[in-house]
Amino acid sequence: MMIEAKELYLYAINDGDLYRQQREHIESNLQRKFKKGVYDSEKAATLWLRFADNAAQKYHKEFCGNGKWFGMFNIDARREVATLMESEHHSEMKIQAAEYNRDFDDYDFAHGIN
């Protein structure tokens, strides 16, 4: 992982404003699509790229002030962050679905439901 991508990723996942204003909404939107069975990794990565762009702009405004925000975090770094965020969130949704199915199967077994 590029140093710029790592810095942006850590900033993005730890900023409370970004979480409340954008990340929560992206995650709930993607979870709905996942549950419906229409989840598309490429479209999800596009949403996460917008999130990474906003995080880069906020980071630049907070710490740099001068110059172009996209000079500090180039498109490759932002895409790397978006790909990582998509991969992590998709894996998390798969794990939650597997746990839900396992818990449901355990419930059926415990109560004699076939």
C-alpha cells in the first residue's frame, strides 16, 4: 500500500464527520443491495472512491490549506483506498450473512424445526 493511501485510509476511517455524513449512508445502501442480491463490486468501489475523494479534500483543507487537494492524494492512492474500503466492507457483509445463517440454522436445530 502506498504511503499516501495508508495516510488517507487511516484519516478516512477515523474521522467522525466523514463517518456520520457519508460512510454510514454508503454502508447501509450497500447492505440493502447485498441483501437483495444486486450488489455490484464495481459500483460499490465507485461510491467508495467518492468517499476517498471527500476524505482527501477534508484532509487537505484541515492540514495543508494551500495548493490542490488532488496533488497530495493522487488518483492511484484514492483508488487504492476505495478498493480497500470496498473489499473490507464486502467481506464484513459476507461474514454477517454467514453468521446470521448459522444462527438461524442453530435456532432451527435447537427447536426441532426442519
